[in-house]
Amino acid sequence: MDKLNDIINSINAFAWGPPMLGALGVTGVLLTVGLVFMPWRKVGYGFRLLLSKDVEGSGEVKPFNALMTALSATVGTGNIAGVATAIALGGPGAIFYMWVIALFGMATKYAEAVCAVIYREVDANGKYVGGPMYYLRNGVGEFAPVLGKTLGVLFAIFGAVAAFGIGNAVQVNSMAAVLDKSFSVPLWLTGVVVAMLVGFAILGGIQRIGDVAGKLVPAMIILYIVAALLIILINIAEVPHAIGLIFKYAFEPIAAAGGFAGAAVAAAIRFGVARGVFSNEAGLGSAAIAHAAAQTNNPVRQGIIAMLGTFIDTIVVCTMTALVLLTSGAWTAIDEDGGGLTGAVLASHAFDTSIPGGQYIVTIALAIFAFTTILGWSYYGERCWQYLFSEKTLMIYRGLWVLVALAFANVKVDFVWNLSDTLNGLMAIPNLIGLLLLAPMVFKVTGEYFDKQRPASATAS
């Protein structure tokens, strides 16, 4: 097992290492430039579309619920523990690079959703299905059939297997651990309750998952942001200093302070980009699976809504966590051994030192985030499974999904985490190839959409 772990760790160094992170960044930049920075210019328009009650077109779920399903899988431990880890290893400057990769990742997420809607299909049950495996096979396959089919199968394999690990086993295990530590909830009980709730949700398909996500995810995000804002208001005098730290140490090395060991600019870039991608998943292609099921009459409309996921996940939620850590001063805290705190422990310490019972806010947030991640990834994995084995086998998949949630609440998941983390990163390879090959089509349909939005007088002039 140790040798196998070493092999996986070596692959993981590539899957989440500088070459892959660089490819994700370059793809985001190329798409942003090719779209003439549309994702940055149309954020307000995106929120108007999201909140609009005027829903037209075919699909399985409302555009709002499609976004909430995607957010249910991305807003999670990365927004709390991931941000804390980025600061602990890269310093405050890491947050600047989380912002940068998110801004360019908006274009990537937009392109994924546009391709997903254009190349989606209707299965034998009359359900709309899509995602990278479909736009690789049907889009790239139009001019390179063998390449498109091969990339589609690879993505589906990586996604189906990774879903059971990073989207289920490690989530229920983390949830059970934090509830046991803070509230003494038995591990087995968490597994039973989660398995029952997840089973109820996924047996209803994307409609029920979307309905649950549509109610739970906004409430979860709002409650977390309110708690974070309360701490930020308590420490309001420190906000200018905290923002100054982010920008200063994005370009300067930072010396050791308190429990913080110091970091070079390269560390800020590396951990900021890595944690940013891990948090919002732009470039991995997973969110496109949810957006493919949206009720819409135009792929560009859903793409614009989809890009808001990256904005909300990283620019909003991750920034709230970062400001809590920095304004409270907790990011330099020392543990019992004289070293610095990191991950969920650091985030919990920041909340607890600022408001009474703050650690329980983090515990509840982590538990809810983990549960919604299980729901979101259940749908991602199901679509990948269906692509490989057909819709007739979906009950087998759903049964396995519930069993994993039940079994892994009380099982060590180090190996599962490493394997699924690697496969999750490898999902980006076929997806990025497909996005780059389909980019001209994305630029074309985007231009046509906004040409139609312009008043006739403006077009004539």
C-alpha cells in the first residue's frame, strides 16, 4: 500500500503541480482575451439573468437550481480549510492569486457551460444529459472522431471514480470527524443519517437534487457570510491592514511571524492558484454536467449564469474566510508544538477567538458544505457512469453511492483521498484540450448572442 501511495503521490504532483496549474491559468487567459473580457464586464448582467423568473427553453431544472447544484459541489471545505491552508503555506499574498485564477477561471467555467448546453443529448428516459464527455465526443468528434471519443471516455472514467472518493468518501468522513469532535456525534450515526438523506435526494434525480440545492446552498452561503461579516465588523479597524497584507505579500517575500513560518512569492503563487482551482474547480469540467440539464433556450445565457459560480465561490466566499483569518490575527497563531496552525483548525481558531462559539459555526458550516458536496458530486458521477454504462445501470450506481456514504464515515480515507484527488486533477487534461479546440465556436456564439442584444440603432451606426 505504501508503494502504491508513493506512485499516486508522484502522479498527484503532476495532476496538481505547476504544469497543470499553468495549463489551467493559460487556458483561462486565452478564453478571457478571446471573449474580450466579457466575463468581467457582464457580472451584473449574469446576476440579473440568475434572478430572472423568465425561464424559457427545454431542460430538466431551472437555471438557478443548475447553478446551485454546481455550487453545492464547489462551495465546501476548500472555502474554509483550503483558504486557511493557502495562507498558512503561502502567506496572505496567496489570496491575491486565488482572486487572479478565479477571474480568469470565470471564462473557463463560461466556456464549459456553453459547450455543455450546445452538445447535450436526451437519453432513453427523456432526460437531458451533457458535460465534457459529450462535448468532447460530439464537438471535438466533429473534426477528430477518434480523439473526441477517446477524450470523452477518459473524462468519464476519471470523473466516475473520483466522484466516489472526493465527492463522497472523504466528505462523509470529514463530516463525521468534525461532528464527533465538536458535538460527540457517533461516527456510525453520521454515516446512517447521511446515507438516508443522500439516498432520498439522489433517487429523485437532478430535479430533487436541484430543489434541495436550490434551498440549502443559498441559505448555507448566506449564513456563513453573515457570520464572517460579523467577525469582520468586530475587527473593522484591521480590514485596511488585512487588504494591504494581501497586496503587499503577493509581490514580496514574507518573514516568519508568530506561528507562520514565512514564505517566498513563489509559495504565494503556488498555493494561491492551487487552492483557488481546488475551490472553484474551473477547468476540471465538473460543473458543466449540472449546467447541461438547465432549462434554457440559449447556451450563452446559461454560460453567463455558470461563470457566477466561480465568482461567488472564490471572490465572495473565499474572501470572507481570508478576511476573518487576517483581521482576527489568527493566521499567525501557534499550536501546542510551537508551529503554525493550518486547515480547518486554523479557520476554527479564527472564528472562536472572535465570537463565542465560533468553532461551532465552522463545524456546522463544514458539515453542511460536505453534505451538499456529496449531493452535487452524486449527480456528476452518475452522468459519468451513465456515459460509460448506459442509463439502465443507474440504480446500481445509486446503490453503491449510498453504501459508500454509509461505510466511509468511520474508515480512514488517506489512500482514497490521494487516489480521488489525482483523478480529480486528471479530469482537467481532456477537458482543457476540448475547450481549446472548441474555443472558436464559443467565441462565435457569444458574439452572435450579444449582437442580437444590441438595439437596432446601435447596430446600424
